[in-house]
Amino acid sequence: MSAAKRVSSTAVNWARLAQHTPAQQADAMRSVRSRCETLVAKVNSLPADKPAIDWAHFAKTVPAPGLVDKFRKEYEAFKVPYPRDTEGWHELIDEQQKRQSEILSKSQALLTEVHDAANSYLKTLDEKIPPRDEWTMEMLCLYFPGTLFDANNPDFNRTPNLPEYTEAPNKNRVPGTGLLSKL
Amino acid sequence: MASLASRVFLPKQLSLSARLLHTSRAALAIPKGPEREEFIDQGSAKILKSMEAWKEQTKTGLSSVTERFERLHEIYYGKDRDFTNYPPVKMQPHMPKVRLGILPDSWFQAFYNKTGVLGPYILALGVPTFLISKEYWVLDPEGMVLLVSVPALIAFVKKYGQRIKEMEAKKANELDESVIVRPIEAAKDSGRDLVRLTESQLQSFPIVFEEAFKAKREILDLQLEEEYRRRLAEVARTVERRMTYHVELAAAKKSFQQQHLVQWVLDGVTKSITPQQEKEAIQQCIRELRALAPKAA
């Protein structure tokens, strides 16, 4: 692994990430962020370089001659090995990113398709509709098939779907048993 | 005591590298085989499939409406529509102009060129006069109801006409809106919502992707950094402990020697005290006490 020592702070723009995560992934994002921040705190609490030892004090108090010198030389010469990524997590993350970026590009293509379809839909609704005072029954039947104004609908041309028509007494009427049938 | 000392187990003095190896944690094992595939995938293939299904569904829904509206617009307002001979019939917001509440203004306009402004009024006056005078219109007692019914009707219309007109206009407007205006507006709102949603997702997803992977790599690197710093601290701690041990050892030796010497000196002194010296010392003490006693009293 590279001997690049990462400084103990986050390079991730958490505010930006929090702003752009969708609502259902906010919890996951928060847990990642807390994990990162506990790690940063832990790293900051530990020494960054080889901690200094008070050799002068030991030189005065330790009676054995040359012992302090020997230890000092060894301590300064000792190279602490930087831990290596033995399992290969970095490669795994690289692979994951490659795969996810392919899927991301595909999903972006899908989203642009839907975006364009929605825009053309809005354009049609803005332009290709008759003005309010030029609507006819025929137009209603053709523009909105399957609704109240469709000849195939059994409720065709009955009372409209307004409260004053659907509430009692019309609500409980039985068609074919009105006053006209009793004449 | 030698056998007891021989049973004390002292820890083996490890070299620094060996000590570091001894105190390091083992790395978390990466997933292998199908679990590795799952880890790389993170369920994204399924999500992509569902997204494709959503896209298909949305597109068919939107395009069915779009195609229908375009086709019908072409029929009603397209190039084959004859606007000169068949102009579109518009719903008038107000009724045509009327005079005296019931007579259309167009009738008066038709007379205007030939008879001027007063023409229709004179006709309205002259025709009943002619009919009455020639007894075509017999004014019998039953006809007197006109004297009451016509004013009554006029009064009713004058009093309630506006109110009734407003009520009916409101009903008609409500119907018109509920059937034409509101559905179209709802459709437009849903279209705008969809546009906004897709735009925000198009913008956000790459950002989240990039930042999330930065965070992942950062967590790995921070863990390595933490381990490195723990090793540094461990090395320093070990060396200091050895030094402190030597310091403590020397101090312990010195204090033992001091104590032993002091004890030896004291033992010597106490041994060298003869009984004669003791008696003399006691006598001296008693004399001194006697000398002090009168002073205290």
C-alpha cells in the first residue's frame, strides 16, 4: 500500500452530502458520518509522530552507564511500520465503485428519458388543449376516455360528481323507481 | 524461599517489532465468492430493474395522454379544420344585449337602417293598437289577468333575477371547473412534480455517489492511520516503561541500602549502651526534672 499518511480530518463535504441524500438514506448517511467522526476523534487523540521521551531525566537517574544512550539510539532508529491493507479492501472498494458507476450512468439515462417525457407532457398540456370556452361534449368524451363522459361508461351523462348531486336524496335513489315510473 | 522465587513467572522481554505484532489487531476478512459479488453489487441491480420498470410505466402513461391530445388537437385545430365556414362555437360569458329585459338588441339593429332608432318601438306600440282596434286581440275579462301577471313577473325578475343568475352561473362554473379545469391542472401539477423529482435526482445522485465513496476510502485510511498511531504510542510506552523500571530499580536499591545502614548504626548504638551509662542518664533526667518543677509551680 502507499505510505501516504492521511491527515486526521475528513475530506468529505458532509453538509453537501446531507443536502443531497434522499430521505430514505438519511439514517445510513448519518451512521457513516458518525463512524467517520469517531475515527477522526480517535486518531486525533493519538500521537501523530514518534512521541518525544525525556532522555535527560533518565540520563541523570539511571545509574548504569551507556544504557540510556543505547536505548535512545535504538528508539530513534526504530522505524514503526505503517500498517498495510493485507486483505485488499481498497481494491474491493475500487471494484465496487466501478460497478456502481456503470449502474449510476444507466440510471441517469433512465431519469433523463423520464424527464424529457415529462417535459413534453407538460408542453402538450399547455398547448394542445382547447380553450375553456370552446369545449364540447364530444371533445370531453374523446379527450378523457373512461371517465363520466365516455359512452362506454354505464354512468354516462348521469349526474356529475359533485357533492350536491351525490348526497341524499340522490345518493339513495334507485334508478327506474322514481315518480315517472309510477304514472 | 528459593523454590518460591523459582515459581515467579516473569514476562518474556519481547523486541519492539515482536511487541507491535503481538498487540496489533487482525484485519477484517473481505467477503469471498458470492458474498463478494453481493458486496460489490449492494442490491443495485435490483434497484436498476425496478427503475426500468418505473420508467416504462411512466413513459407509457405519459405518452398515451400526449399522443391522444396531439391527435385530437390535430383533428379539432389542425390543417384540415375549416375555421371560416365552421368557426369554433364559443360559450358566451354573458347573454346577448337585450332591451326591456327580453327583446334582443339584434332585432332593433335590423330595423335601424330603414326606420331609425324609434322604429321598433313604434312597431311595438302600433301592432297591439292595430290588433286591439280590429278586435283580433279581444280584451275580455280573462285578459285582465295580464294587468296583474305582467307587473308581477317584472317585479319578480327585477327582485330575484340577479340572484338566480349568479347562483346558476356559479353552478355552471363549478361544473365546468370540476370537469375541465381541475383535472388539467392536476395533470400539470403531477407533470411538474415529476420534472422536479427527476431533476433533483439527476443532480443529487452523482454527488452522493462521489462523496459516499470518498467517505468509504476515508474510513479505511483512518483505520490504518489509527493503527499506526497506536503503534507509535505503544513503542514509546514500552521504552519509557523500561527506563522507568531501571530508575525505580536504582531508587529501590538506594533506599534499601540507606535503611540498612541506618538500622545498623542504631543497632550498634543501642548495643554499646552499658548499664552504668543507663543509670547515670536516668539520674541526670531526674535532677533536671526536679530543677524544672519549682519553676512550673
